[in-house]
Amino acid sequence: MTGLVYKILRPAEWSAAQETGAFTGSRDDARDGFIHLSAAHQVRAVCGRHFHGENDLVLLAVEAATFGPALKWEASHKGEAFPHLYGGLSLALVSSVDEIRRGADGRLIFPSEIP
């Protein structure tokens, strides 16, 4: 599949990735054996489900094709296909880095490409 895929990072995860030049996964990613990614239309729901109440999140965008066979689209427990990266995410592959921040009303504000 082509197009962008996204990874939501917590501030400490983003800092660690910047130090090493790669993101090797969160605790959840390590537990599951792959890095959980999202398509654009999945980002809001993933953020609400797994990052509820958190602030200062970072959103990485990467062209899916750059991962080659390391990226697999696999069904979640609810049957929706999500992109899973089997390997590390080199920051050299990242197309854009954006903040997911809260507005004055407390609601999350996403970059314009996230529907």
C-alpha cells in the first residue's frame, strides 16, 4: 500500500529517538513485536484510545513504500487493517514531524492532513 503512515510518540520517546536517530518502539510495540503505525484516517481514534489525557504528543509521517516488506497491513482484533512495522523506524525516513496539541477548549488539534 502507498501513502503516508503515522506514528504517535510521547515526548520521552521522541527525545530518545532524536538521540539515536531511530525509534525502536514503545513498551506496547516491544510487547507485540512490531511498531504500531496508523493510516491518516486511523490517527484520531488511536490517539483517543491509547493516548487519552496525554499532552505534547508528536506525530511522525513516513511514506509507507519506504519500509518495503518490513511493513505489513494486519487486522486488529476488531478486523480493521493497521500498518505494522517489523523493524526500527529510522528518522531519516520521516517525511514530517508535527505536534498533536490541545486547543483552549482542551480538544486535540491534529495536522491538516489528518481527517
